[in-house]
Amino acid sequence: MTLILVAILLMAFVLISTERITNVNRAAVAIFAGTVGWVLYICWGTDFVTSQHSGEYVDFLNGAVTTSTAVKQYIAQEIFLKYVGRAAEIVLFLLATMTIVEILNNNGCFDFIQSWVRTRKSRRLLWALTFVAFLLSANLDNVTTTVMMLVIMRSLIPTRSHRLIYGSAIVLAVNSGGALTVIGDPTGLVLWNIEAVTASNFSFSLLLPCLALWCVPTFLLGRLLPDRVEIEWRQLPYRGDDTNLNVWQRVVMLFVGIGGLWFIPTFHNITKLSPFLGAMCVLSVLWVVNEIFNRKLMRIDKMTSYRQPLALQYGVIQMMLFVLGIMLAIAVVQETGAIRWLANLCDSYIGNMWVMGAIIGCISSVLDNFATAMSFISFHTVEGLGGEPVTTLADYAQNGVYWKMVAFSVAAGGNLMIIGSMSGMALMKMEHVRVGWFFRTVGVKTLIGWVVGFILLVMTI
């Protein structure tokens, strides 16, 4: 059964990495692998429980006779719910932050971006767009930031050949910025939730590597552009009748939303509660402010029309389901002991931390970067934070090298190939980018930035 569960996970990885060929949605694949895996696990639960949790199971029985029902109850209450809780923390955090972005976007709080980046100088426009994308993705989820910035780009640049360059640079900036903070990407959020890293130490260590990962390929891409580009001054295509707020009201909402997200690490340090609760708190305050500012519209039954395209709304739901499915699928394989066996094998035959980083980056270039990150995060237990650690090396302690190396490597690998991240897939669907073109034009330049960032990471840590 262990081999069957591993085979299901590997098959899911293959389908995820070949989504553009099979046209099978990666979220559906992840959910299938996660649900079917746990059903099969509980059917053979007695063998797994006695081999992996014999002592805890005896305590659970408390002198009672073991039965198949008791085994299933133990798995459901003591094993399965633990992983559901971890996955729910991530999904609920994404739900809160994505809703915050939607409220801000619906009220025109990001309209200043379009007016601020307007210029016919191609390289200035490139750096302006990617700078905004880098900053926003450090605080918001990557998919939402990518789609929002691509919509702004499409409203400005009519030439498709130019849009391919600008869109690719936006994806690079989003993935690099998302890796900078613990709330900018699901990978960092998972590491923060399991207490593998602290927010300030994580960002400080990855600041220079992430800047190199963004700036080096962006500079090289800028050399492919002419000195000046044609700009259109048309309105954003999803403009609705919900922009009656004045400037100061939009500034207040932007301060509440983005400023509240910046406060979440402090909230977690003070209360020790899960970060998703802080995100929900910010969402509730912003929601109340939104109701107050738009009370006149609501009083006359004037419904606000969503300014976000349907593709983004569906993409948000798919991202949350994908994260949930991947976490459950990897968790069930982890409970069989197969991942621990593979981790010990890698420690014995590879051993070098930086070689592992290169391997992780290469895998994440063809497999989704979050799926890759979750696979390698599950290799080890954070030393000193509960559980029996696989290794006692300091590299795997809180704020150890391993966790930061995983976060940076999956971000860099996701930039090598357009299929390596959900941000890249969003660009691929919106601009019909070819995988071969992206690797030849962008991937090689990204590789240079990855090497520079890797060196900076070694020097920083």
C-alpha cells in the first residue's frame, strides 16, 4: 500500500507538470490525490498505525481492546485532523488575503498604479511595472498580484511582442517578491506556520538573493526592448460603477488593507495565534470600512460590480483547492514513512545542502513550485519544536539554512520555466506564451540571476 500511495503522488506530480499537454486542471489532480490517498491509508490503517505510531496508539486505547473501528477513530482524530488543520491555516489565510485584495481593487485603491507607471520609455516602464509587482507580491498572493499587473500591462501596451517581455518580467518580479516574506507565498507561509522560520529573520536573509533574482534577469530583458514603446491610454477593461469613493477614502482603505497585512507577523508574535486569524481580523476591519464608505450605494440598492475578471476569481478558488490537495497528498505519504526513508537516503548520498538546493530548483522548474516545496519541507522536522527530528544538524533548526534554501530555490526554479509556478501559468493562459520561447528568452537570464542570488544567500547565511 505504501508503494501504491507513493505511485499516486508521483502520478499526480506528472499530471501537474504536464497540465498544458493533458489539459487536466492541477487543482483537480491535487484534490484527487489527497482524498483517495487518505481513503486508501485508512483502509490499511492498522499496519501503518502499529509501525509509525505504536506508542501513541496504546495511549489512545487506554487499556481498551484494539479493533478496526478504534484504528480508524485514532487515524481520523489524531493523525488526519492534524494535517487538515495545517492545510486549513494556509487556505484560510489565502482566502482572507485574496478577499482583502478584491475589496481594495473593487474600490479603485490600486488605480494609482496605472497612472504612476505611464511612460513611453520602455525600460523605465519595465522597472516601474516590475517594482510594483515585486512590492505587492511580498504582501499579497502571487496569483492575484500577477493577474492584476497583467491586466494593467495589457491596458497600456498594445503590441503583443512587447507584452511577452513585460509579462515575463512581471512573473519574475512576482515570484521573487513572494519569496521575500512569510506572507507573500504559500511556501513561506507554511514555513512560518510550522515555526521553521521567523518573519524578520526570513526576510532579512532572503532580501539580497530575491533582489538579485528579480533585478538581474529584468535588466537583461530590458535590453531586448526598443528605447520607446507605444502606449494606449484606455481605461481598465473591468471598470465598474463602484468607484465613487474619493481619493482620501481609497487611501484609508489601502492603509487598512496593506498596513494590516504588515502587522500580521507582529500579531502572531504577540498572541501566538495562527497567522490566518490576524488576516481575518484585518479583513473584518477593512470590510467594515468598506461598508461605511459605500453605505450610500447600498442604501439605494446599487450593487457594486466586480472589477476583477472571472478568470481571476476562478483562479483564486483553484489555487486554494490546489494547496489543500497537495498538502493532504504529501501528508498521507509522509505518514507511511516513505518520505523519511527518502530524506535519509538524500542525507547519506547527497549530503551537501547547496547541491540539494540546485536539485530542488530544477524540479520546481517543471513541477509546481509549491508542490516541490511541500515535498522537501516534509523531509525534515524542525529541531526543538516538537516531534522527533530526523537530524540534529543546526541547518534544520528554526531559521536554519535548509528552510531558506528551499524557499529561494523553488522561487528561482519557478522562474526558469513558465510551467513551474501558477503565476507563470496565468501568463501562459493570458498571453499564450510558448514554453520553449519562455525558456530561451527568459529562463537562461533567470539562471544567471539564480546563480547570483545563490551566492548572496550563501554569503548572507
